[in-house]
Amino acid sequence: MNRARRVAPGPGQESVWDYPRPPRVEATDELVEVDLGGATIASSRAAVRVLETSHPPTYYLPATDFADGALHPTDGSSFCEFKGVAAYFDLVGGGSTARRAGWTYPDPSPGFEMLRGYVAVMPGLVQECRVDGERVDAQAGGFYGGWITGRVVGPFKGEPGTMGW
């Protein structure tokens, strides 16, 4: 098995290897924005970050901070061992639709109640996500919803060779 080598964080950075497991949820006052089809479909200074070992943060925005008509409930669900059963949204904006690009936990598991009423966005499925004006890179792997900024260092789960982590 390939073992990850923690990258030492520089000034103002965090290592995802210092994040806990089970994950921690924390509030942030950073400006978190989501664009789709040339339109900003969400903007918030009341987001929360989910921090889990080896994963870049996943940002969840209050559903009320999405533009009217941006969230369309869609079929399907998934299960997280920590957060519970997720429900999905198609995101709509600027004449574009990003299928199953958002998700929420309508009835989060104990310890994750803070996520109720919040929606996460898969950054690789929308035009752009930003944190305090910095464009986000999507966590690799297609399954994970982490937001990579200059604030975090890895290596990150989802890259080739990380399946056994």
C-alpha cells in the first residue's frame, strides 16, 4: 500500500492530515461563491466547512443563500458513515444545469446537526467556486466534494494511488 507523506503547511496553511476522523464541522465567515452558466447562483458568509483527514474541506452553504430557482431536488441518495443519508440537487443558473452537483443532509446524524439546511456543491461540476475570491480546484476522484485552495496542503484523497488510504 502506498503511504501518504504529509506536506508541511506553510504560513497561513493547513494540512489535511491534521484534520480529524470522524470529521469536524466548523463555521466560517469566508465569502463562498458558486457560479454556473455565467451567473453567481450562491454567495454566503455563513458557510460551514467539513474537515476530514486526507480530504480538502467541503464547503456547505445555507440553502437560503442560493439564488431563487438554483436548487432542484433530484432522485437518488447516498450514505455517509458520519453524516447520514444525503439527498441531491441539480443546480441551475445562467441557462445551464449541473446534474446532481449539490447535496444536503435533511436529517443529519448526531454530531452533524449543524449541516441541516445547508447544501454542499461539487466544484468540478459547476463553472467555478471561490473562497474569498480565490478560485477553487476540485478534489480528484469524481466522488469527493473537497474544495482545494492555497490554504490547504495534502496529499489529498482521490488522487491516483490513494484508494487504500
